[in-house]
Amino acid sequence: MEEKQISKAVINRLPRYYRYLGDLLEKDVVRISSKELSEKMKVTASQIRQDLNNFGGFGQQGYGYNVEYLHSEIGKILGLDKKYNVIILGAGNLGQALANYVDFERRGFFVKAIFDVNPRLVGTSIRGIEVLSTDILESYIRLHPVDIAAITVPKTKAPQLAADLVKWGINGIWNFAPTDLNLPNGVTVENVHLADSLMKLSYRLSGEETD
Amino acid sequence: MEEKQISKAVINRLPRYYRYLGDLLEKDVVRISSKELSEKMKVTASQIRQDLNNFGGFGQQGYGYNVEYLHSEIGKILGLDKKYNVIILGAGNLGQALANYVDFERRGFFVKAIFDVNPRLVGTSIRGIEVLSTDILESYIRLHPVDIAAITVPKTKAPQLAADLVKWGINGIWNFAPTDLNLPNGVTVENVHLADSLMKLSYRLSGEETD
DNA sequence: TAGATTGTTAATCGATTAACAATC
DNA sequence: TAGATTGTTAATCGATTAACAATC
């Protein structure tokens, strides 16, 4: 029952379109052509039109695209018209940073609980969100709907934790541990590998021969 | 004086190879063939061989690749044989998380200072690294060698800050602000857009029709 | 209506995979 | 030597760009 199957390259670009359109919206820009947008975003107008046409015709010949409408449609494509219950595994700095990032709520992502093994952290709260003991993780998941689990625990703990989460019914994982999680089909994993990102930066810095 | 110009797709994969080889190294695996590695990494053996051959022949017919040697060579390609002085802009949760991530040091990235505008944070220290006032940022940069500036300030402040950093001589930027920084050629920017990553996750979660 | 700009097809370009000769 | 596996060329596949007819 799947549509044509959108390429990963296109999906990777959607959040960036969404961001630019959001910025335009804030500046009260009403309409924009693929050409204007392409200049701002430094991509080709052709690519923008191709990308959007994967999902249907959002524009109008001779006019361009209505910014508000396109923004909202891309939001829907990205699933931002829905609400997501999020739990964070690991109340270290990164877990806290995620918990404190209020902007996620604006997009429909609600952090409901944070879990940690450290007894000193259990019982504290971050932005009003309780830090719970990992001991009660299973029962929590069985009692509350959770759409996304953000994993910010150490590399060595991450694979087992992820396997448990899946066993207990989670199928959306936002993984910050510097390891790949091999999970069954049907489980969606999105990785944020900060070390990988930093290495890409050092590659480019070290490779420079007076450009 | 540039070599053939390695494609971005290849570079994006290098840190992942490096990670897998590091794991093998820890398990005292001495040699590995492209076929074995391809099975672990879930890519084709052909792709591994093609990728590596962009940089030269690291393997041996009939044998495969020596894990330690290949790990070290990829490290060099990624610039991990060098040391980098890093400053962090913004001592919020994310800035603190980065400052606390000791593992970066193992790869040659040394956080030298953290800057914040908030007078309450100035004077404190994180893992022994002083939080300094943004007022003295310019003079700090002029007096100390800085290779990479990690930007964790709010979106609205980021573009101006980045422009200043570049003006003061920085040309490596690790950007965590949810905005693109338009900087002159020769400046290397690596973006970590957490919100974009989360949207990609919600896209896949919301698009699922019983896979 | 004339001008602008989309939606979409066709052409090009680049990246991935397959195949195999070279060689350890 | 025979077997294994690389390095590399050729074939395929997919993504990007160009072009333009459709149409607002």
C-alpha cells in the first residue's frame, strides 16, 4: 500500500525546506517561486520542483508557491501534524540538553519522562520532567504510550537498552550513542553521531591546501 | 593542487568505517576482508573497496585488510593524527554536554574555553574548563590558536556570531544552531541540526503503513 | 492577453554494484 | 601451487539538472 517510495535524498532535504519556509513565514512573505527559494537555499530550482512533486502539486503556474500553505503541507509530510510522546534514556548533559530544548514541543514532541541509573539523579526534575529510575522503565513503557525513545546512554549500554525498548513495544528510536543499533524491521532508528560529524569537519580542515 | 576530489558520499561513510574498525581493533581482530566487513556494516563489499581505493590500496589480494593499519590510515585521512583546539560558544546544556564529552580528546579535539553572555555562568568551570565572558572572545581568539568553534547559541544570535568568529580568524565551525550560516569560501562549516534529525524520524514514524 | 512559473519529461551526471584480471 | 581477495574497469542504477509544454 506504499506510494512510489520517496528517495532518502529527498527526505533529508525536507526539514531544510521546512526551516526556510518557516523563516519566510516569520518575515510575512506570502509567496515564493522555486527560483527565489533556490537562490536563498543555494540549490537548483529544478531540484525544488522535483522534490515537491514527489508529494503532489503545491504550486501554481505563473505564481509560485504560497509560503504558508507549502510550509504547512511539508509539515504534514514530515508528520508534524501529529503529537509524539518522547522519553529520554540517560539524564547526563546530553539528555538534559534534549529535555530542555523547548522548541521540540512546538513541533509536537513532548518529553514525558527521563530515565537514569544514577540514584543521585533519580527524583530530581528537569524543566518539570521527573527523572525516574531505569528500574521502572519497563513498567513505565507498559503503562504509558511512548512514540520515541531518545538514547543518550554510554555506547556499551546502548545496544542492550535498545533491544529491551523494542521488546517492550517502542518502535521509534533517536540514537545518540556512537554505535549502530541492529534492530528488527519495523523499528525506526534515527542516528545522531556527533563524533562522526566532528570527524567530517576535521577531514575538511586537515585536507585544505589553500583553497 | 587538489587530488581527484573525493565525493561527499564517500567522506560521509569514512567515520563509520573508522568506528567499525576501532571496534574490531578492541576485539583484537587482526585482519578482515571487504566481504566480512560488508556483512557487519550492511553495505556491499564492492562499495567498501571502491571507497578505500579513493585513497590508495590498503589491502592485499588473497588476505584482506589489516585492521590496525586500515584504522590508522582512515584516521589520518580524517585528520585525526592532528590536534585541534576547540572553543565552545554558549555554556547552556548542549555546550556543557560537548565540553563534558571526554571522548573527543582521545581523537585530538581539545576544548580550551567556553564562552557565554550570562554573567552567572562566567567564572564557573566545566571539567576544569573556564567559562569566559563573550566580551573577551575577540581578544581570546587573537591571543590563542583556535581551530574549531562550536556554536551552541540561540538561532537568532548564531549568524552574527559566526561572522565575527570568521572575521577574527576562525575557519572551522561546528554549528548546532538551527540555521544555515552563510560564510565566505575557505571557512568550513559542519552542521548538526537536531531538529532536522527529529523530523526525519517523525517522517518515517508517521509514514508507516504496517510495513 | 502576455508573462511568469509550475509540473513533468528527457538528458546528463554521478554513485553504486557487478565482474574479473591481477596477485598475494 | 591453488584459493582467496583485492584493485579496478565496465555496467547499472539513481539522482540531479535542463528544457519546455501546460496553464495560471
